Amino acid sequence: MNRIGITILLLCCSNVFMTFAWYGHLRNLSHRAWIIASLASWGIAFFEYLIQVPANRIGHELLSVGQLKILQEVITLSVFIPFSILYMKERISLDYLWAGFCLLGAAFFLFRSRIFGA
């Protein structure tokens, strides 16, 4: 697997951890004190960072920081939508679609030189 593929795979994995760290406590720990939720989230985020830091280091060998950030945002939305529907039981709206189009536009502009060789 090439370095960009490895970067994408690792960022997808780290994003699953990040999403649960940031939002999972809203479903599971809403009845507990916020400090308990914070400590649980930090524990989950630790594993996210163990994956995310190597992903960004590998990715930065070939991609700019801006490209890495937009790639991460596209992955974030790709992970967050199923999470919010399947885990949090929230309804999806067209706003997710519009946000996705905006991120695809951002990805296009940051990656167009790699795509078209310009």
C-alpha cells in the first residue's frame, strides 16, 4: 500500500476514536458529572493520537499541511455522518449533503495540482 493510502487508512481509524471521544459521552455519560466524561474522552483520545500522529507524519512526506487538513475534514464528515445516524440515532438532513459538497470543493482545490499536474 502506498503512503497516501496508509495515511488515509490511519486517519480513518483515528477519526473513529476521535468521534467517540468528542461525542460518544453525550449518549453514554450524559447522566454523569462532566469531569467523568472528560476523563473518559481523554482516555479514548489517547488512542486517537497514537494513530493520528503517525498518519500525519507519513502523509506529510507527500502532502502539504493544508492537504492533510482537508483530507482529515473529508474523513471526519465521512465518519461523523454514520456515527450520528447509527450510534447517536439522529436524523440526517440536507445540511450534511451541502457540507459534504463544500468539503469536496475544498479537497478539489487543494489537490487539483496533484490530480491535473498543474
